[in-house]
Amino acid sequence: MDKQLLEKYFKGDCTEQEVITVEGWLNGGDTPLLDEFMMEQWQAVNEPVVMAPKIYRRWYGAAAAAVLGAIAVATFFWQQQRIAPRPVAVKWDTLSNKTSNIQLFTMTDGSEVWLNAHSAVICEQQYNKTKRELWLNGEAYFKVVKDDQRPFLVHTGSITTTVLGTSFNIATANKADGSIQVSLVEGKVAVSMPDNADKILLPGQMLQYAPGKDPQLLAFADNEVLDWKKGKIYFDNTLLADALAKLQQRYGCKIVLEEKRLARKKISGEFSRDMPLESILSTLEYVHNLAFVQADDSTFHARSKK
């Protein structure tokens, strides 16, 4: 299976034999390529994130519905009938936080999704009718209402986190190597990964996964993983490359580390999330003998001071 054939199928351009081939693959159940394809389609219709004013806000219940931006993502229903099934365009909602603040969305089942800055999730408009399934890009904290009949699934890259009722955090952009971090606060979750056995997490455990690397099961500190919910940016002996990755996520910017040897530097400190990025970079410059050069409104280059 490849993305070109999937796109052709979703547009309804497949031959009869290609339809049989695609739907046989879809019915196989293990389709991480589909998750990747759907996320790419979503990203294609969303504008790049930009820096925004920092005013802490919360969105609840009906307010969340008001900010749902409906987007059409071409995907499928396959029907268990004798006639050849035909692809149907399914409408999706995007819950997007393009600000530098925190936004709280309450789903129709009562589950809460706290979105960090410059993050988004997508879900079917029929969410909670037969299933509860989300796709995350960025960072979010989930407080899930228990429902034995409808497991709650969060797709991030090629991994899927499945829960019944619990609280957990997922970050997709806080590590320089692109690792996804699933951190369980309470309850129990199962994380499915390609080419690895499923991992069951217990409270206080974090699964860190990057394609091509062995998954790591680690202990985590709340003040570092959930710093964003407390209005903080916290580093504790953090690699500089990872610290800059977190700042990129929080401020919707790009920071280019020009010297690879600097990536292993370690930093510690706590900053307010309302603090201007330039002030944080100035502190890092002073403490670690770095120079940050601003290339444009949202791009910085980091190098050693001469």
C-alpha cells in the first residue's frame, strides 16, 4: 500500500480491482500508514503557526463547539454488504490552538482535551456516536470519561494510545529527535507501536518513542511534563537541543542549532510561559555563552559566542 493509491481511492478514482485491494488492506486493522496520510491531509489545509499575543484563556462546552473549524478530510467508510463498497467523504472537525495560550475543549462525551500552544487535534464530526478517536499534532493533556463500549484512541505519528478512562499527556514535538512522549498521570493506557509489542503504562510512567529506535519506558516528573498547564516552562538538566525543541513548540517558532556539539549542553531553569521568547533566549545566552541571531519574525539561529 502507498499514499498515492490511498489518495486515488479517497477521490473515487480507483478501478474495481484497486478498490478491492485498498479495502482488503483497510480491513486488515493495522494501518499506521492511514494515520500518517490523514495527518498529512489535515496539515495541508491548515496554515503555518505564527506567534500570537499571550493571554491565558479557557474554552468550555458550547464555547468549544463555536470554535470548531470544520474541514473536509477525504477518507472512507467501507460497508459490510454484498455490493462493492464505495468511498464516502467523511467530514472532520479540527480543534486548533494557534495561540501561545492554553485552550480547554470539552468533547461531547464529557472528556476534556487541554491543548498546549500551537497544537491541534482532529476528529470525526460523528465523534462518540460509535467510537472516540482523535489525531494529535503538538501537545495535549487528556482527562477521559470512562466508557467500556467506546475506547478513547489518540493517534500520534505511527503510534496509538488507547484508554478507557484516565488522565495522560502526549507531546509530539518536545524532543529534538522527534520522539513522541506519552506520560500517564492516572489510570492505565496501552500504547501500540509498529514493530514493537504494545506497552501498558502505569501512573508515573512515560513511554518515549521515535521511529527506528527502541521505545523507552521512563519515570517522569510532573513539574517538567505538565509545566505548561501550570503556566511554566521548566528545564531540569535538559539537553539544549531538547530545550530548544520545547521552545519551538511553545512559541510557534523555529530555532536552528548551527553547531551540533552544542546539542549536548545541559540546562536547568524555570520561566513563566508569559515571558517573551527573546527574554528566555537572552538568559540562555548569558548563562551558556550562546548567541541567538534572529533571521526573521519567527526564526532564530543559535551558535557559540566568539
